[in-house]
Amino acid sequence: MALKVQYNKTFLTYLKRQLAIRKKVLPTLKSKETALRLEVKKISEKLKELRKEKDLFNSEIKEISPLWTRYPQVLKIDSIDISIKNTAGTKIPVLNDIQFKLTEFIDFDQPVWLLKGIDILKNIISLETKEQILQQQHDVLYLARKKTTQKVNLYEKVQIPAFERGINQIKRFLEDKDNIAKAAQKIVKERNQRKEVAQ
């Protein structure tokens, strides 16, 4: 960050204030970054486990999948209840419940496996929905962690050092200016004293 330094006390005060703000906020940002990193890791693990469970379940029901082509509309999602949870200062979706709706069908007219198959379908839909919500949580938290990391790096590696350098430059400039003014006053005073003695 190329800081354009203005060599005056007002700008020095401004830089000190900005530096203090960043130094005060930095530990909080680092804590948030750590919390987000842990949450992303935790959700990644949950997602991995859910995908294993889903793959296992799909392999178990592979042979009955073709049977569903005769009953494509037997089960529908009625509603999905999703709430918003605040995790490390970031809002993420949370799946609360899925409500299903069965289309009417006549029991004695249908194959025996259909009722068991409906439970299997509910499980498939639930797993898919959970996976989508977990993926959304992961994406939102990952993006928040990335932005927080960038902000931590900006403060820690760019802005704080730039403000500190700027403050030191202004202090040195003002000290030099003050020393020059004192030296000039001393020279003028000595001249005036010599003139008084000479008269």
C-alpha cells in the first residue's frame, strides 16, 4: 500500500487513530478466521461422511432403481424447512425438516415393494437435500474465511506496517522541523546579542 504521507500533525493524528483501530481489530479478525477455518473443516468432514453414506445407499438400491420409472409421481416434496444460523459471524442455512406428499394410489393395485420403496425414496431425497445444504454451508463459510484471511493479511502485512512507517516519517520530519526552528531562533538571538554588545 503506497501511503501518501502529509507532513503535519493532523495527518499524524489520523494515522495514529487508524493504526490503533487496526491493531484493536486484528485479534478479533484472527479469532474469526480460526473459527471459520474450524467450521469449514468440520463441514467438509460431514460432507465427506454424507457422500460416503449416500454412495453406499445408492449401491444398495441400484437394482430397484429401474422399477421407479413406472411410478415417477408417487412422492413429491411438500416443503423444506430451512432456518438461518449465525456461525462465527456468518449466516448459513440449516436444514430442519423435509415434508413429503404422497400422491393417492390404490394399495391393492400396487406392487408389494412400493411402500418400502417410498421410504427408500424419502431417504434418497433427504440425503440429496442434506448434501446440498451442507455444500451451501461449506461454500458460504469458505468464502467468509477467505475474505477474513485476506483482511487479516491486509492489516497485518500491509496497512499496519505502512501506517507505522508513515507515523515515523512524520515524527522525524516534525522533529527535524522543530530542531531547525530552534537552531534558527538561537542564531537570531545570538546575532541580536552581538548587535547589542557592539552598540
